[in-house]
Amino acid sequence: MEFIDRNGDEVLSLQSFSILPKHVVQLIISRESLAVTEVNKFVAVYNWSKAQYEREQCMALQSCDQKVVKMSDVVEGFLDYIQFHKIPIPYLMNQVRQKWSST
């Protein structure tokens, strides 16, 4: 975990981050010693959640399951770990609102 803490921005931006299990992602982003900007943490959580949402949608379609998966259900366990007050207001107004309203 020391490597991840020291290289947080790089680790969270890896494409392979989006295939980690939810509990591992939560463990990583909840670490106070993680060297990462809140913007990058937000982007990593969004990208992971979007990928997970798409995987769950695909599984539901393949199994003919009528269960509707909502993005809000996927991201639910992550928002407590993002310190939105540390994200610049212009970014919040443009990117955060745009990303969440499109899902």
C-alpha cells in the first residue's frame, strides 16, 4: 500500500483501476495517506463507477434479469471519501455536474 500511497495520482489514472473489486477501490480511496488530488480521486471513482455500471447492465441483459441498475447505487459507497470542498468551484460547476447529470 505504500507504493499506492506515494503514487496515488498515477495508480488511480490507470485503466486497470476500473476493474478492481469495489472493496479494494474503497480501501484505496479511503486512505488518508493517499497522495492524490481530490479531482483525480473524483475522476477515478466516476470512471470505476461508470465501468461497474456498464458491467452490471450487461450482466442484467445477458441473464434477462429485469433488475434496473442505477448509477447512484453503484457510486453510493464512494462519495463519503471525496472531499468535494477541496475541488475547485469551476471544476465542480462544469465537470462534476456534467458527469453526474449524464448518468
